[in-house]
Amino acid sequence: MEKIFKTINEQLEILRDRKLIVEDEDAASEILLRENYFFIMGYRHPFMNSTKSNDFIVGTTFDEVYSLFLFDRNFRNIIFKNVLVIENQLKSVISYQLSKKYGYREKDYLNPKNFTNEHDKSRRVRDLIDKMKRQIRINAGSHNATMHYMNNYGYIPLWVLVKVLSFGIVCELYTILKKEDKIEIAEIFGTTPEEMEDILIILSNYRNLCAHEDIVYDHRTERIIPDTKYHEYMNIPRMDGEYIYGKNDLFAVIIIFKILLKKSEFRLMMKEIEYEIELLDGRIDTIPIEKILDKMGFPKNYINIISG
């Protein structure tokens, strides 16, 4: 059936028909206009009678649904700014390690011999080198840092080029490095090359979600992170031998931050997260906060990971 345009009043009528309580019609109308009915209703699911019903749980208010929307926005901002910290650190470490070993001119650090010689990755190596060369061409005359180096020295060193490379390209770059280079970089972050590759894929996925303001709190990734000491420390329950939290959910991202961030950075982030969860808990009455935590993949004792 075709979806047709609905006025704000018609949207409110639809919500009331579905048993949602709208206490302040003027405020709700402005929110729907500014935030978009479709986006806000993406947060309706925890408040529905069942997956097959279009009706809200009795007593659910518009403000509760909007509170979850705002919670996700604030949580997304916390995740995003910490992903950016890791992105910057990863770019710095990779550019330092490769420049030290292979040189600082494009012809040196983009030499195919610097990368894995695994046959099944040969095309990926060529494609990524082409992508990086394209970024050099695009940014040589348009980005201040790259312009400066190109105009004054005739080349763009890797520690400058990474500034204009996407996180996705940098993550892909790590996957085609020689094994010894992967190990050296992973050790700086206190992890292994295998774990690092899984981590970067998941972080890249969440970075894109955050950048496009997609729903984050109940997102699941296809890639899972390996079992870590933090899963055991948190006494996360298992089902069929697998941990039920912290594998491909938002808590998996928290575990990744625990691995990669400095202790002070991680502690600050967790205090911000605890504040947002407590704030949401005070704003929803129809459902328990544990229902939201479960969708996030957060165990009830999530805050204990700070001391883990």
C-alpha cells in the first residue's frame, strides 16, 4: 500500500489511535515537525504491546518515546567522540610506524612491496593504494595541510595524508599490512592483530551509524568480537556456550573502548553513559530501564567494567 503525506495533526491522530498518550499537543507538534515522525517512531518498539501489534503498551506517553530518542542521540554523541579519539590515535600510530619503516614520500610508503604478499589480498592491496593516491590527487590543492606540503616540498607524507583519509580506508589499510607491522601496531593498543581487525570493522560500522544519526542503542553488527577477559570479569551469562552480551552489540563497543582508550578517557566516558542511563530511567515509567539495557546488550552491572 502506498504511503501518502500526513499533516502533523494527522500524525498525532495516528499515534492516539495506537493508544499513545499525547499530553502536550503543541510541544508534540513542534517535535514532530523538527525531528521527523519517521525518525522518532523508530524508537517505538520497546513500548509496543508485541511485535505483531501496532498498539502501544497502556499508559505509554509521547514524552517517553521522545526521551528514548533523545537518549539515543546523546549516547550516539558519546560513542562518536570517543571513536574519533581512537581514529586519530590509529592514524597517528599507523603513519608513524609505516613512515619509520618505509619512508615518508608517496612513492616509498605506497610501494606495493610494503604490504602483504598473500595472493588472495593482492587486489585489495592494489585497490587501496589507488584509493590513497586518489585522495592525494583530490586533496593536494584543496586541503590546507596537504597543499602546504605539496607546494613547499612536492610530496605529501603519510602523517599528513591520514588526516584526509576516511576511517574506513585506514581500517582497510590495517588489514593489508604485513604481519609483523600488524603485530607492532596492535601491541601498542594492547591487543592482537586478529582482535584488532574485528575491532576496527565494528568501530567503523558504529562510526557510520553515528555520523548519519541512525539508531544506535539496539544495533547489532554482523562481525562479533572475540571473547575477552572482560566478558569473564563481568560474569556475563552464556547461552549455548556463547556470551549473550558484549559480542556484536553496543556493549561490545564499550569493551572495545575499554581495550583501546586510556583509563582516564574510559572512566570519563562511562560516567557520561551512567548519567544518560539514569536520566532515561527517570523519564520512562511504562517499561523498566532493564528492557532498554537488554536491547543495548548491557548487563545490569555494566558500570563495573570501569574497574575491570
